[in-house]
Amino acid sequence: MAMQFTFGEGLEVTGMLDVANRYQGGPGFIHGGILTTAFDEAQGMACMVLRRPVVTGHLQIDFAAPIPLGSVLELRARIDGTVRRKVYTSAEARIVEGPFADPDVVVATSRGLFLTVGAEHFDRAKDFVDGVPVSPHGTSSV
Ligand SMILES: CCCCCCCCCCCCCC(=O)SCCNC(=O)CCNC(=O)[C@H](O)C(C)(C)COP(=O)(O)OP(=O)(O)OC[C@H]1O[C@@H](n2cnc3c(N)ncnc32)[C@H](O)[C@@H]1OP(=O)(O)O
């Protein structure tokens, strides 16, 4: 998935997603799984400040409003807290360009639990790696 990320002050990360036609779910609107992937990427990216690999343990999305194709979505994500290996994150999405654009309206929210893992987590699958990810979170092929 092609998203552009910028790191803001503190722990917040902003990701931008062009809602391309190939991301369609119901006619004219984004697929919920695509939006879920975008949140996963953004919240995972927010965890990079920890400088340790993380994987998603639990992700909970609220789809508050339909998001039409042709939109530009802004996702703001952050770490809310850590407990041992557990990293609690949250994020929200707004339509900032295109149909239905209103930067004051939150169209979806997400809460995610990430777990820090050691290199051995990925070593188990090293024989199955498909190319080199362009970024730590550039692993999606949708
Ligand atoms: C060197 C290589 C570098 C590469 C870097 C590239 C990075 C790129 C990354 C890109 C990634 C992109 C993003 C992706 O797409 S990541 C891909 C999608 N995610 C996965 O594949 C993860 C699959 N699951 C697992 O591997 C394990 O289940 C994990 C590692 C998550 C936990 O199993 P583990 O055996 O390790 O943990 P534990 O059982 O000791 O539990 C520890 C604590 O956590 C709590 N808990 C656990 N699960 C849940 C849950 N679901 N809800 C609530 N709580 C949960 C648990 O209660 C306990 O709490 P406490 O008792 O401490 O209070």
C-alpha cells in the first residue's frame, strides 16, 4: 500500500492515503479491509519511535462514515502508552481532499495493541521472504 508518512512533534505520525479505484469495496466507497490496513500501517509506523520491531496483536476499527473513491485520507496515529512488550496505539482518519472532504470530521478511528518482538519472530519465515520490503512497514501488496 502506498502511503506517505511524516513524523510530527512528540509521538504522532501522519499518513496520507490516496483512495484509488482499486481500493473499492461497496460501489464507490473504500473497502473496510483497505482502511484497516492503512490504520495498521500508520499505527505500526508510530511504533517505530521505539526502535524495536513490533507486530500487530489486536486492532479495532470504528467505521464512522463512508469514504468515497477519489478521497485523500489523512491518518494521524500515536503511541498512547507501553506496558512491558505491549504498545497501545490509537489513530483517526479524516477526508482532507476530494468528495466529502471536511478536515473537521473524523470518518474512522482505530485502537491497536502492538507487541515488540525479537529478530527470531521473523527468522522463522526467512525462507519465505518475497523480495525486500521498501520500508519496515512497506510490506503490503494491495
Ligand atoms: C530483525 C528483523 C527486523 C524486521 C523489522 C520489520 C518490522 C516490520 C513489522 C511490520 C508489521 C506490520 C504490522 C503487521 O501486519 S504484523 C502482522 C500481523 N500480526 C501478526 O502476525 C502477529 C501474530 N501473532 C503473534 O505473533 C503473537 O500472538 C504475538 C507476538 C502478537 C503475541 O504473542 P507472544 O507469545 O509474544 O505474547 P504473549 O502471549 O507472551 O503475551 C504478551 C502480552 O501481550 C498480551 N497479548 C498478546 N496478544 C494479545 C492480543 N491479541 N490481545 C490482547 N492482548 C494480547 C498478553 O495478554 C500478554 O499480556 P501481559 O500478560 O504481559 O499483561
